[in-house]
Amino acid sequence: MRDDNPYRLTRSVEPIHYDLFLHINPDEESFFGAETITVRVNDETTTVELNALDLDVSAARLNGEPVSVTVDPAHEIVRLQCAAPLPSGVDAQIQLEFSGKLRADLSGLYRSTYNDEHGVTHNMATTQFESTGAREAFPCFDEPDMKATFTITLETPTSLQAISNYPEHETKPSEDAGFTRHLYETTMVMSTYLLAFVVGDLRMTAPIVANGVPIRVIHTPGKEALTGFALRVANHAIAYFEDWFQIPYPAPKLDLLAIPDFAFGAMENLGAVTFRETALLVDETRAGQTELERICDVVCHEIAHMWFGDLVTMKWWNGIWLNEAFATFMETSASDAFNPDWHKWDSFGIARLGALNIDGLPSTRPIEFPVIAPSDAENMFDLLTYEKGCSVIKMMEQYLGEETFKNGVRRYLNSHLHANAETEDLWKSLEEASDEPVTEMMNTWILQGGHPLVSVDALPSGVRLSQTPFRFLGEETDPIGEIGTSWLIPVVSRELDGHEHRTVLGQQDHVINADRGPIIVNAGGIGVYRTRYSPQVLPGLCEHFGDLEMLERFNLIADTWAMVLSNQASLADAIQLFTYCISETDPNVLQVVASSLGLLQRIALEEERASVAQLTSSIFTPVIETLGMEPNDSDTPLTKVARSVAFTALGTIADDPEVRAQALQWFREEMSGVGGPSGDLASAVLATVARHGDDSEFAFMLDRYRNPLDPLDERRHLLALADFRQPSLISRLLPMILTSIRSQDGAFVLNRVIANEAVAELGLDFAFSHFDDLLARLPANSYDLAFGSLPTLISPTIYQRSAQIFSFFETHKLPAGERLLTQTLERYRVNLRFRDRYAGRLNSFLS
């Protein structure tokens, strides 16, 4: 029996248990292994299929008898041909011997390197198996619904440590001198993509115990002092999720491993979660508020997967959105509970906005879409999966009520423990818990791309609501692409006296009778749609701007700005709203204003730049005057971030001399080793100094990048190097992307150089002339990021190259992330049209 997808394995034979042995030496080019896979034969067959990629299978037996091996590299399948049919209904054993090479692309079983305090380079071996990397390490049934148990044995150099998913229960000398065999407890039934092996010179914290679960942070030498925050977060997360799900943590231990070379932020391997170092290790005395929150978010996200993904797993990769979207939902909830003063659901508005900005383009996609080839699964890991998916789930929670929603999720998990499920299974459980038509509603959000625009038009005693699809590119000749047609929208509206109205808005208009003054649609700001208020409604709402909740203010500005970019509102409407933010101190509202002003600065002619700077100063100078430049005892988590947003806007958009002077003073203190900026302002100070810096500042930042105080310090100084404006300095930086900068960071540096107006052409020319070299050097999941700042190329000195840019990418395709690149180019068209409408006319709006 076979699915008609040629990339999928037959179901004639399915795994029950793996006994897997791997010999791994990080200093050797190759590894080798052997395995015995116990399988269940569902249908009589003479052929057994497994997945393997870039592996040499040197011996194969079935029930002790040799079998022939054929390879289908196009579909990443090996076939074992039996002399006699295997009868159905029996178990059989497959014995394989194989070898492969440690990879360099941060996928499968790969090599990572780091330098110790003496500058000596050390190698380690680690894994990244999601989505289909396990087949690069050992032949296996590498599909998420082909779960099995695993007994792992790793043979490694005696001087190194070896970690896998479950605790080690025995260590014994190998027959090979200088090597040790590590035997691990048999795992629960699980998917291959959740396995992990890490081998290297590692240090481990003493375990802390959360509800009986030992938790450790594992890292390279010298980083012991950076582990405390992650341990506290993990301790909180275990307790929080066990209470939320009402199901115990499913593994006997939890190791959090910091990996120097890592393509993603983290990976939810059961019991052995791997992280990029900057997403796990932190000096709390030096870190900024947003950096601490990000680490908390990532740790909570991966631990949430232990239930939603590891314990209950999607049947096929089309369902990966639910894994990631729900983990993002739980991450935000757990982080919010870790420190309620962070107001995490408010700050999530920024993340949701990024997804909506993609979702209004023709090349958007449904949240769930068919996955055929393994590369299709990689296209799932984007803003639409994580942020839009989470937003839709949060909207459903608001519609059903928190307790009803919890009951439905618990019902879903308990129905599919240690098994696999599909999206519809969750909707069914939520319907059973709520008696609401969840499937009908959610299918309008999951199975079509785009999102609605809810128009609010005035009536004599209320308003009329109607919906249309939102499109950034809305001219008649523009393609609609995968943007849908209509949605079932759970709309919550609020009159300013607090009186609420609730409705599900479909294709038919809906009238709200309200005579108590202005009405805010999308009350609380949770709904995944944009709102457009008619000219008869908007002014009355603006008069009460300060009375709105934070997300309501945020959405009002963000939605109006989207109307401007899509040519459905005037720039004057947005600027009027900006002026209401003079007394604003919420960092999320300030951030969306700063982002919009940054776009104005990019299109401004020389004679218009002063007007943009003046408007920026009028909004953000009061923030600094209210909060002060220096941290103080009255700071809250929100005011810390607000100060950083204001400082950055004044230092880069307004070019404020006082901010520049303060940034330079703090930077010189940092250079001297005495004083310096707070962690919250560190990146803003570096960006401001780099904007006006010269060779000496560049040399200090480069040295600090190479000899950092901690992983976050390394990243801050690396990215700041891309903010220098002298071509000679950037010409030194760019070749490092192909040599000394870690491959995982190269795309971030190139992205930032291209976004740097003063040297953007250097970055663009480098990318074009080294296109193939970049594809060979960078991890595949970062290809699109490398070119993600192309939409910023709208300044008077570079927008003329837009035709060349579009032409280049017509002939130069990305082997991964092509849809994301298409979305980037469409965002570029949106910005170019905005420039055509307003460049040269800004003073008439700003004066």
C-alpha cells in the first residue's frame, strides 16, 4: 500500500523499535553505524523501503538473510529486495551497516566548531533532524507518523561527552582504544525527527528538579555563568505546562544544549533540546530586556513542544503549522506567566504584524497547504506558520473562552497520546468542548491565504461592518494569488463606556446599534484582521486615542499605515495618528511609529529629511525626557524597551546630536573598560556610533566580535559592524561572510548591509557577484533572510536599480525559500509604489 506521493514510503512495513549504534568522532570526516530495526509487516511484500540520503549502506539483511539494496536518490529512498515474500501480520528484523560524512550545512549529523579561551579550535558533532535530516544520519522510516522506540548506543572519543534524548544508563570501554560506548535508556515511542546526538567537550550544570524532572544546561567550556536564567525559565515552564495540559512531562530528563553552530533558534528534540547559543546563554547583568524575553520565549516554546509535537505529533508535514503555531501560543502564555509585567500578549502584536504584512501579498499561502517533497516542509517554517498561526489560535481562545479552550486542547492531547493527529482532530475536540462550529470557522482561516479588512462605516445611530480581502497590491492588473475571499470573523467591538458587542461577521454586513459615542472594532486587539474606519468615524476615535487599550492603539496605527501603503488612505491620516503618540510610552506603539518614520526617511529627498527628523524628534524626545537616558529604579520592563526604541529612533532617524554625544560617551567608556551603556541600550548605542564611526570604532567592534564577553555580546558587535557607512570598512566586512563569520550569521550581516542606505549598493553588488558562493556557504533556511532587506532599497540614490534587482532574481533562483523571496520582492513593489506616490511631496504632509 502506497500513498500516491512518490516521496512517501509504503505502509507495507512499519517500524516498531530501533537498536541503533553510531561511531562518531568530531575530528574525523566520516562516521559509521549499524542498526537493527524491528518492523511490523502489514501487507505481504518482497520490498522494504526506508529513507536515506548521502549514506553508503554496506550491508543489509532481513531476518538474518542478505538482501539486495537499490537507491532512489531523487526521492531519498533505499529499497531492500527480499528473495521470498514477507508474510503479513508478522514482525521482522532489518539489519543494516552504513556510513556517512559529518555534514557542513548544519543539517543531519553535522560538525560544529568553537575556539577555547586560548584560541584553539575544537570540533563537536551534533544533529538537526527536523524536517527530514534523520535520513542523513542513519537509514530510517523518516516520516512523522512512523513512530517507534529507540535504544541508542554512541561510540565516541573517551575524552568527550555524549548526550542523547534519554538518560545514559551504562558506559563501557570500546574495543577501539581511546573510545567509549555510551548506552542510553530506551525512549518512548517517537518520530525520527525528534532524535538527537551531541558529542563534544561539554560542561553540564548540576541538575535542578522540576516536579521530578532533572533539568540541565549543557554548553562548551567557559560559559557556566550564563546558564542560570535558562534554568529558572525551564523550571517554571515544566510546572506551568504540566498544570495547563494536566499531563506529566513525557520524558525522564530535560537537557538544554547550547550549540555554537546552529541554523535555527532551537529544536525540540525530546529530552535533549538544542539551541543557538544566543537563545539560551545569557549574562543577566548585561542583557537587555528584549534579549531576556527572547530567551524565555524560545525556552518555553521548545518545552511546550514536549507535549504538543513530541507526545502528540502531526501525521504528515502539512500539519507542522499546528505544532509550531500552538507552541508559539503556549510560549507566549508561559512567558507571560513567568513575568506578568512583560505583558507578552501585548508585545506579540509586533510579531503578528510581521505576519500580516506578508499575508497581504499575492504570494501568501494558506496556513496549511499540501506537502509533497521534503523541501515543501521547509517552506512551512515562516511567519505565517508561527505568528499568523498563533494569532488565529489566540483569536479562537478569545472566542471560545479560556477554560473551554483548555478543556478542548486537553481532550485532543489525551485522545492522541503517543500517536499522531491532524488539524481536524483539534477542531473536533474544541467543538466537543464548546458546542461551537469551530471547524467551519477555522477552515476559513487555515485553508485560504490572506486576511480580511473590516470596514467600519457610520450610520445615524451606530456603524455598519463589512469585510473584503486586504491586499497591498490592489490595482486591477495585480495578481490576487492565494489571498482568499471571505472569512468567518469573530468580531468583538467596544463602546468607550465599556459596553461590548460580539458577532461572527460573514459575507453579509452587520449593523451595530451604538449611541454612546465612538466604537472600537477589534476590542482588545486580538482579532486577526485589519480595520478601516471611514472619515466620519475615525476623527471621533482619534479624540479618545489615549483612552484605548494598548493593542487597540497599536492596531489603529498599524492598520492605518497598511491602508497608506496599499493606497487606501492618505499619508495625512497616518501622520495625524503619529502626533497623538507624543505622550506615548508603550514600546510596541512606539515601535510601529518608528518603523513607519524609518520608511519615510528612506524615500525623503535631501530637502525633506529635516522634516522627517523633526517629526521623529517631536514624538520620541518627550519619551526620553520622561524616562531619562539612564536606567533608574522606577524602570519597568516596558519602560526599558520604550527607552531603547526612542533612543534608536532619535539616534538613527532624527540624528539627534544629544543622543549621538551620549552614545559616543558610553561607547568610549566601554572601550576603556569602565562604564558603558545598559544592556537595554547596548545595541542602540552601537548602531548610533557605527552610523557616524570611523576606523577606530570599527576596529574595536571587530575585536569585540572576535573576543566577546558572551554570545549576545558577540552578536551585538557583529551586527553593528554592518551599520558603518564608509565603503572601505564595509568592503572589509563583506568577504568575511564567506570566510570567518559563522555560516549561521552570514545572512544577518548581508541583510543589514543591504539595509544600510549609505553602502547598500556595495551589499547588493557583493550578493550578485557572489550569489553561488553565498548559497554554498549559508544554511538553506537563511537564503531568503540574506535578501530580506531588498524592500528598503527605495532611497533617491538606489531605487533606480529596482529593475535590475527584479531581473536578477528572474534568472537566479533559490534552491530553498523561493516563496519567501517572492514575498520579499512583492514587498519591494509595495514600497516602490509608496515612494512614487510620496517622494518629493513629504513636506506638504509634514509641515
